[in-house]
Amino acid sequence: RATTGGVVWDGTSDWVIGYNRFLGNCLIFDAELWGILDGLKLIQRRGHSSVVIHFDSLEVVKAIHGNISKISNSALIRRIHRILSQESQ
């Protein structure tokens, strides 16, 4: 059973909001992608203009960056790319 979540901090390192989600049965890799996707959707809805994402899974970061130039087999990665492409920064 998997859960995911994260914390959004502002530019002065003050806590803004936390989030989490119960995912049920899924791979750890997918749970980490869900955490990034949920965080991006949250900050996009809140209208933040500049974001830095800190993440501790090199495998996930490589998968996201490695699929920018080609079509990804992962729907989660495609959704992350779609949000990132909508933002100017």
C-alpha cells in the first residue's frame, strides 16, 4: 500500500501547505511520480509563478528529464511534462 505527499514552502522557507494522497497498491516509482504531479497541480492552482522542486529520487528525476525529448510510455510523466510546459519557469 502506498501513499504520497509533499510540502510547499515559500521563498523565505515558510510553510505554505502540505498535501498527501492514499494510492493503494502501486510501485514506489509511480508513488513518487504522483507526489510530483500532485504538488505541481497544487502550486499551479494556487498561482505560484516560480517553483523549485527538491526531490530525493534520482531515478524519478532522470525519468522525467530523460523523456523530455521523446514520447514517454508513462502517463504520469506525460502529465508532469504537460504542466511544466504550461509554465514559463
